[in-house]
Amino acid sequence: MTEPVAEEEIADADHGRRRTVNIVCTIINVVCAIFAVVLAVHIVLVIGEANQGNGFAAMIDEWSSAVSLGLRDLFVPENLKLRTFLNDGLAAIAWLVIGGLLTYLIRRLALPGPRRVRRYRVR
């Protein structure tokens, strides 16, 4: 005859750390996504030949220049639309990869392993 087995779940002592890590990762993802969206909007404005004298277009051009990760002149084809698509598109993809990689590493290093369940025999 087998003895009954009782299970006891250990209380989550890491709830505060888990919540903090999730908040930090969410902030990182949102910031990186905003940077990627700014670059994507810049691509659309250049391909659509938006008036660069317009305040919104000028603001997006400045912001995209600031978040381009130094990739503004990586590819230099003659066509401005293709150049913007390649350079800003690569920078947008890089921001999304950076955000994903950072959040993966933070969660992997800062959060504890899987939930522990203690099993023992009842006598």
C-alpha cells in the first residue's frame, strides 16, 4: 500500500522583485517600440514626399535622426527614398531586437526559476 503524498506550495517571496522586473521590461519594450515607430513614420513621410517645411515632418526627421543608432548613412544609394527605407528600416528593426534582447536578459537574470513545490510523505 502506498502512503498518501501531500504537496505544499511555497509562498512567493519574490513577488515584489517579479513585479519590478515586469515593470522595467515593459518600459524598455515601450521605449524601443516608440523609437521604431518614429523611424517607421519617417520612412512613410519620406516615401510619401511629405513637405519637410511642415512642423510635424521636421520634428519626426529630427527625432528619427536622434534614434537612428548611427545608421543614417550606412547605405548610400542615389535614391533618397531607398536610402531612408534601408537605413531607418534597419534602425527600427535594431530597436525591436535590442528591446527584446534586453528584456529577455533581464528576466533571465533577475527572476527566480520555476515555482517550487515541496512533496513529502504523510505519516
